[in-house]
Amino acid sequence: MTTPVLELIDISKRFGDNLANDGISLSLAKGEIVALLGENGAGKTTLMSILFGHYVPDSGTIRVEGHNLPPGRPRAAIGAGVGMVHQHFSLAGNLTVLENVMTGTEHLWKLKSGTSAARKKLLGISERFGLKVDPDARLGDLSVGEQQRVEILKALYNDARILILDEPTAVLTNIEAEKLFATLKDMARQGLSLIFISHKLDEVMAAADRIVVLRGGRMVAERRAAETNKAELAELMVGRRVTRPVREASTPGAVVLEARDIGVRIGGIERLKNVSFNLREGEVLGIIGVSGNGQAPLARILSGTLPRSSGELMLYGEAVGNLGVEEVVEAGIGRIPEDRHSEGAIGEMAIWENAVLERLPAYSRNGLVDRKAGTEFARQICADFDVRGGSPASRTRLLSGGNMQKLILGRNLAQRPRILIAAQPARGLDEGAVAAVHARILEARKAGTAVLLISEDLDEVISLADRIQAIVGGKLSPPVNADHADARRLGLMMSGDWSHATEGAHAS
């Protein structure tokens, strides 16, 4: 039998009371693609961070090509041929592609930089694996998909033979994700071994040779991709059968939010152009679009973090000026921001502090925050929304991305908002959590909440929205009735083809 290129043997890791990894063992063969599947907080990223040397395991051994790998030493991992592409890129936006790739590869006391040789090596790797980039392009000018390509190239530049990718499609469009996995399969055919962390069943089934399932920090199953199916994997992930909720027919109520020719300029560039829409009680309006087409500024305007440059905003039938965050909260508008780390929560604060952060007056007495009331509120959110990974006193940064998202969703829906601005609400969530979040959004809709859903996931929008509009180049299409929409039609709308966009739309 051929010696595996990688072996993780009985790996365990505890963070306080949280047993993140519990005696996990797995192997990887040359040219194999293994998917590490599991719920948010199942221990996937912790395990791979141990492999790459970011964490030291409490027990266990790692072997690369038959040799023990020293724990807690990323440089040793890189030297052994292990490369890691993180979910949140570790690149410098003000440097060129070549400069980013070369960073950390040369000794500080070297008299002359080997830029010419590095450029030649980078272009060679780029050509070999079909990862085309311009070495002189400034990283900040690249799309998210192109930036991820640079992260992969940086790992390959360091002669990685084993590549780990943490949630590689979390911020990619469907088309970008398809291209990425085609590239990864080609890399495997050329002898690279790959592990990718995911919770998306479609991509796991399409890309992996073998699937390892973690649940609650333990390895609970291992399957060949050809010998399983999505239903079995979903059940293995969460320990029960998972079904997504179904949107029921309903009649929306009065208009609670209306935008009339909204425009915004950022840095002298027009990001939104004459955007108009209305949102009614008890309905979900879905906004779809490829990232970067103006949906982020729109969400920020409605959430009170960005002033509009032109146009009129009507709230509950009355014209309002540029709203601040405090005014938005007081108006009964809940906010789920696209970037949970920089806009949704403060990592160094406790879970209970983040739970009450936007509504401090309600949890204060005589100018002091009532910790007992805040802790009880947080405990209730964690119970109702299945937030795992710590007690109300734990630091929020210790939560997985998905559990942080459920905390943000919970603190908003617990207040029964009249309007909910939900930007990418299920991004980064596992199948069980997606079903739970979708159910909560539909419950809010049934209770009369008006939901503006901004998402790049067409299946999500089709399943939740009553009406759908596409945003392209800062402009918003006419609405279509979701019952008359499918992925192909919405894809055309996202590309700017609005020729049939008004068919089946509700009357405004």
C-alpha cells in the first residue's frame, strides 16, 4: 500500500470548556481531493489550523510523507510542502500580485531581490495550473475570485504539495466557484493533494474523491463521494434529517419602505444610480447580483452607515433624511450586515455584550449596563438560535463564523423588527443552520416583518422571496414574481438582460 502523503493521528484540542477536536484521525493520498464537511463549529478549521501550525494540539501526531511534523510551526509546515488558503485572505491590497507572492520568501539581509526569477517562477506556475494573473496588477484592484487565485499561487510558489483550502467558495459567485473546482481537479491530476473545508453539499459531491464528516469535534463518518448522496451527508453533519422550509403563499400588507431614485457616490464614483423599489409588510423582496454591483452600498444606506447622495426614502409613508444607526434601530429596522466580522460584531467583546450592543438603553440602569439582563438575553438567543461555542461571557471571536452569524440574526429577530435588512444571511452557514435561518426569516415574514433579502445565492432567493429584483452596475431591474422565476431567468437578469423582468411582477 502506498504511504499517505499526510496523516493526522488522534488529534485533540480544547479551548477552555470547548473540546474543538476529539481524537481525530485522517489521511490523504497523492493526487486525492478530500472534503472536510461539518456544521459551523464542528472543528474543521481548528483541525486544519493545527495541521498548518497555527495551533498546537493537546495530543496527537501529524506526519507528512512519513515524517513527523513539528507542532505549532507554520514555517515547518510550509517547508514540508503544506500550503493553506484561508477563508479571509492574508494579502496586502496596496502591493502587486508579485510582491504579495514574494512576501516572506526572501531573507531580510539579502542584498538584491530576486524579482526577475520570482516573476518567471510565478508565470510558470500560473501557466501550469491555469491560474492566470497579471504579476504587476495591484491586488486591491482585483476581484475577490482573482484575489483567491493569488492566495493559491502564493502557496504553490512556496512549493506546496499538499494544499488546504478553508471555505474556498464562501465569497465567490457560482461561476467563480465552478472555475475554481475545475482548477483544483486539474491540480490533483498533476499530483497535488488537496483538502477543502466546506459545508456546501453540492460542491462537496461534485469536487471531492472522499468526504470526511465532523460533528461536535469528532469524526463521525467517512464516505467515497461516488457512494453517498446529499441527504445522507446532511443527516451525518447534524445528526438528524434536514429539510429546508417552504415559503407559503400570502398577501403582503402596506408599503413600509420605499426608495425613489436613490443614488450614492463613493470616492467620486457613482455606486447607485436612480434605484427605486418598495417593500411591504409580510413580504420578502430579494435583491440579486454579482458582488460589487451596488448591493453593499444599498444595504449600508438602509442600515444607517452610509448617507445617500440623491433620491428620496419613504419610511412608513413619511419622507426621511439620511438615517443614522441609532435612528434605524429606533425605527424598528433590524440589520444583518454582509461582513459579520467588521460590521456585525466586535470579536473581543463578550457574546452578551454583542447581543445588547445596538440596544444599550434597554439594558441599562442609571447609565450602567445591566449585565444580568444582558446575559439572560444572550442566553435566550443562544438557546433559541442554536448558537454554539461558548457561554454568554465567552469572547465572540471564539465563535465560528456561522455561530457568529446566528448570534447576529438572533439579536435582531428577538426584537421583532418591522423591517429586516438581511445581507447574505446564510453565507458561510452549514446545511442545518441554513435551514434554521431560512425558517426564522419566513417566520418573521409570517408575523408581518418586511424583509429585504440581499443575496448572491439564487436558490436562497428563489426559496425565500416573493418578488425579486436584480442589481447591475448600480441600477435596479424591475421586479419579477418569484413564482415565475428560475435560475436561468435570474442569471440573465444578473447579466443585465431585463427584457422580461416585469412578467409576473406584483403591482406596485
